[in-house]
Amino acid sequence: MARMTWTFSPERVDTPDATALRRDYYGDVAGRYWKRPATEAEIDEGLTDDGAEKLTPPTGQFLVARFEGKPAGCGGILMLDAERAELTRVFLRHAFRGTGGAGTLLRSLEEEARALGARRMVLNTRLDLVEARGLYTRHGYAEIPAYCTGPYMDIWYGKEL
């Protein structure tokens, strides 16, 4: 049987695949927070001026994950300072979960952060995003003190790279 393959490639956040994935990501996390599906207008508003343009070297990187060539997920890193990168917008479409892509995406993002000079990765998330929290702790992330504040932040994690 042929082995199913994942690929991860840097991509601008405004390409058609990256845009669709960012919309799916926002729709998923906002819908879970609001306990109802996010509308197209709410997704548009949430993505307006969200800082995604910084997810390109030297300030960051954005990866598109593809499973057997199909856009399946994404993730970004944002350099906070010379040695610290923030993990952001990590997402796999539901149809591709359970295929081993999330951990591989996380490792690819960590490699990209190292290439930009990061020695430590940090992130913030919400308590209701239990799958994400499980992914992070399975891959060596531990709870840290808050390094930023915002309305959708409940817990912070960090990991030495």
C-alpha cells in the first residue's frame, strides 16, 4: 500500500490556498468560542488587519500543509524578538485530523523558527481548544507565565528549541 504523504511549504498568506485555510481556521476557532458557526462577514472582519502580513521572513513564516497534494492545514510563526518565536494559526482541516499531520506541521514550524534564529517557541491559546493543547504538550510544550494579554488567551506554553 502506498504511504500517504504530507508536504509543508512556505507560502504567502494571500495565495488562494493560504487564504482558504486562514478562513477555515478563523471560522473554526471563532465558531467554537461563540458556540455557533461564524458568518462569512464575521470571518472577513476577523481577518482584517490581523497581522498575517508579518508571517514572512525576516519577521516570521507561514506554512501550508498539504496531504497528498490537497491543502489540509497551515501554521505560522512570528518573531517576537531575536530569540523568541510565537506559534500562531496552527490548524488542520477536520477531514485530515488523525493522519499524523499536526505533529509534523508543528516540527516543520519549529524548524522554520530555528532558521530565523529562534531559540524558544511560545504560544497562547484558549482552554476550550483541548486538541491543540494536547498537541502542544505531547510535543514538549509546557505551561509558562503569560507573555501577552488579550481577550482570547487563557493559557500560555513555551518550549526551548
